[in-house]
Amino acid sequence: MKISTLLTYGTNPREAADHVVELEAAGLDTVWVAEGYGFDSPTLMGFLAARTSTVKIGAAILNIYSQTPTMLASTAAGLDSVSDGRAIIGLGASNPKIIEGWHGLPFTTPVSRTKETVEIIRAALRHEVIDHHGRFFDLPLPAGQGTGVGTPLAMMTKPERPSVPLYLAALGPKSVEGAAAYADGWLPFLYSPEGAAKVWGDSLASGAARRSADLAPLQVVAGGMVAVGEDVKETLDLARPVLALYIGGMGARGKNFFNDLACQYGYEAEAREIQDLYLDGKKKEAAAKVPLELLEQVNLVGPASYVKERIEAFRDSGVTNLQVTPGADDPAALVRQLKEWVV
């Protein structure tokens, strides 16, 4: 099992780079850079590439709406080059709030659009001439559209690698099935080892049955806050606002994947109450309603023996890369400790 961490929205890039350098020295395997509707991920990823030498640098995530597949391929190739082959590109649909509110684009047919996007990115990274005419993308534009001078093109510069790993952020059944079928990795959020098989087991099995033999086994990146000690349970309260944001405020009533997930875990009443409070502007009250049991399931907080048990629970459920948010005064020391436990 590998160890990774996520740089959250609003992270100061210069401070983040200093932090990642320390964690790399402690043995961190991967750093993921979030985007949302703040700073773009690729800028910070390129900066991290210049400051580090071994840690893999992943986007978590670039959305599939606001950039064309060929632009995403160019971004992947550029990041892979400046990092000397350490890039990972996380892709996803994001959510309607961001796609329609920030980018002004309709949030439609995310599953099919994602698959076609991945197909084009992979072809471009293989340095193929792109002549693609699918459901969503016409490359080049056909006769009668545009100026008529577009011709099939291959990327001008040769990629560092012919295949940069493409991970998918997915929660819905069809999206997860797609990730298992054709992606290099899967990036679930609010992942509960106890609830994963119930929510996603059928989708993962169905996708795996269609997975190409040319692909390596699916990598699964999931985890949560980690704090180790005899009296650290209060650290879980730090995660309350995050879960309240996603369950309550990420999207709208009837269009919130994370609220749906909490319901699938068995917290229907709590999810509804959290959403009502959050959308009414009562964010602290919403955070207070996040069930302690759910906080415990999606995080690793407690005595050393308990945290080791939680690591094994994540591993047994299929997680290959434990994504951690250190809840400690010395994050580097915590990463070193975790590296010993996950071997």
C-alpha cells in the first residue's frame, strides 16, 4: 500500500511546496492537487515538480467539461515532462454547481463524455494523429463547420511517456463501473471500508469483467484524516465541516452525489437534515449533525492499535493508496510512521 496526501483548495502554493518537500523526505509516495474553482491544479503541480524529485504528482481532479480532451492531453504530457515521468491525471465530472456556476457549461452525460475524453487523451499521448468523430467531439471539425481548414493533427511535442496514468473520480454506479473497466485508477471520496462493497461492489465487479488485459490492476486511492494517540478522538471534529460541506452544500437538493452516498451508507435522515441546515446557511449546525459513526468510518483516528486496524480495513476493501490528511503537529513524523505500518 502506498501513502498519499491531498492539498486542499486555497492552499498557498509556496507554503504547500515546502510542506510537500518535507513529506517527500518522510516517504510520501503521491501528492494530489485539488482544483475546484480556485487556483488551477497544473500550475501548482508544475511548481511541485520543480521542488521535488521522487513523489508522484497527481491532479485530483481536472474536470472533463472546461478543457478539450486534446488540451487535457497536452497538460498531461507537459506535466509528465517537467516531473520526469511522475504525473498522474485525475479526471472527473466535478458537479453541477461548479460546471454550470463557475464554467457556465451544461452538466450533461458525464459518464459517456468521460469515456470519450479518456480515449482521446490516450490516443494523443501515444502520439497518434487524432481523427476522432464521436458523440461529443469532432476532431478535426467536419466539412461545413468552422473555416474548413482543420486537418487531423498529432501532438507537436513527443510525450515523456506514451501513457500517463489516468484516474477517475467517480461515485455513481455507472461512473464507478467505467473506472473499473478502463481507467488506471479510481478516486472515491468519503470512502467507508465497511460500506464500499454494499455501494460499489456490483459496479466494480461489472467493470472489472470488461477490463482490458493490457491494463494493470485498478489502483484505488482512498483514506481520511489520521491521528494517532490515546486521547485524539476530538480530532474527528475537525472533519465535521468538510463532511457537512460535501453532504450538505456540494450541489443542490436532488443533485448532490455526496448526499446520495451518505444515504447509501445508511444515514438518510442525517443526510437530509445536514443538507437542509447547510442550504439554509446554518453551517455550524450542519457540521454538528454529522454522525460520529460516519466520521469514524471514513477516517483513521485513535490509538496506534486502532489505526493499524483501520489501515487493514482499507487495504482489505481494495484500497491500494491510502490518502491521508495528517491530524498531527508533525505531519512528516506521522507519514514516516504510516510507511512502517502499511508495508
